[in-house]
Amino acid sequence: MRFLNAAGEVVYANPSPFFYIWQGSWMLPGETYALSACVCFWTGGLEQQEWESLELIAQLQVATDLAYTLDVEFTVGEFFSLADAHLGGSGLGAEVTLVNRSAHVLESVPTLVFARDLDGRYIGMASFGNAVASFTENIGIQPGDTASGVVVNDIDYYDGPMTYEARAIGILADLSPTDAPVAPAGTPIADWMGVPIMPGALNGGEAEGGYRFATPASIDEVKSFYEATLVELGYGLSISGEDSGVAFQLFEKGSTTVIIGVLPAAEHNLVQITVTP
């Protein structure tokens, strides 16, 4: 950021021109963000300069080494007074819910809550955070995992009515080649938590909070089997797609969620079943 005088000459330049987006935040293609900066000449001991215009130069560097998914659900409820709810503080808070809708184990779920006025003008970042399963242990967020809590509105410079926009991404857990998923060596069972195991399964067992088995069936055959079978059991297919090479289906019946993930493997495909009651 540079201050220019009437002749276009630079009379002041920001001595710390770098702004970093850390792992708990992000900018996806096509997104627009607001940036504010404050220069305090008097308190900084600087001589006040005559300036007429500002110039902002942004040279962005693309982050290519972070695997993420957009298949996460982040909902924000109505904001309420923290004091009236006896939760401490004097500001506003809102209940939030996070759900891992992907077929992947996630390292964390960074979240953002944007605030706008009733005319749609950007006011600021009401809240931001990075949800993890544990700060002390390497515990991943499993497919279908749900969490809830309260976020605090950090905007204290605007007292008018605001609308909010919630966004989130899921940071994939790092699976090194030695941690590549494999099917347990047990004999496949008939069903797991009410979900049938596909006929022809070669071996299987409980793994990563669900049930995993190997099958010679193709990805399309696995998806067709579970769509027909679970619909017959009263489930509805909510989401079907592919994320980072993993095909997945999400079925729901009442409060129960079933996620079927198909992981391509060298010899046989691996099927991961996760049930969230």
C-alpha cells in the first residue's frame, strides 16, 4: 500500500506489505475479499505527508500443496445475546453445526462467517475458526462426523441489522504411502450396523470408525448395489459424487446417515461403510 501525492509520487509506503492466509483461512477461485489497513502517522512518530490517493498492489501466490474438499456442511443459527443466554461476554453469539459430508478423514474444518448489511454491502468477518477433533492427539474427523458449538460475532463497530454467509472447507488428513488404506484380513460378515455387506466381499473388518471390505466389483457395481439395497431399506440417497478419486454416496433415513465410500486399490476396490446414528 502506497500513498501518492498530486504528482503521482510515492510519499509513503507500508513498511510491512505482506499479508498471509494461514491454513485456517483460504481464498478459492473467483472469491472476493475486503482488506482494511490503518496507518497512524502521529502515534508512529512519522511526519505527516501531503497525499491525494492510495495505491494497493497485490501479488498473490497460489497454494498448490493443500488437499481440501468442499463436501462439508457448516450452518449458522440466529445470533443472540451471550449475556442473556448466561454464556459470558457482552456480544452476540450463534449456534453452529459442522458435518463432514465427504468420504475422507479430515484433519480440520476451517470456517468463515461473512457479515453484510441489508443492502448486501460487506461489513466484515463476523467469525472465523478452525475446527479439529483434538489439539493434543492426531485424531481425524471421520466421514459423517457431526459437531456443534457457539461462535462469537467479532464485529463491534456496526450496530445495524446484518445478514450472514457461512463457508467452510475440509482439510484432508495426510495419508502417507505407509498409511494407505487396506482392508482388514477378517472374514466378511453379513451386515454391519444394519447395512448389508456386498456379496462377493473378499475380506473385511472394522476400520477407522466404520467397516471396510475388499471387493472385485467395479465402482459402478458397488454404487448400484448400495443404492438399490439401502433405498429398499427406507434410506434416501442425498449425495453421490467423487472427491479426490474416491467415489461416495450419502444416504439418510431419519437421523441416521450412511456413507458408502469406494477407494480404488491396486488389486481390488475397497469399500468403506460409515454409519452415524
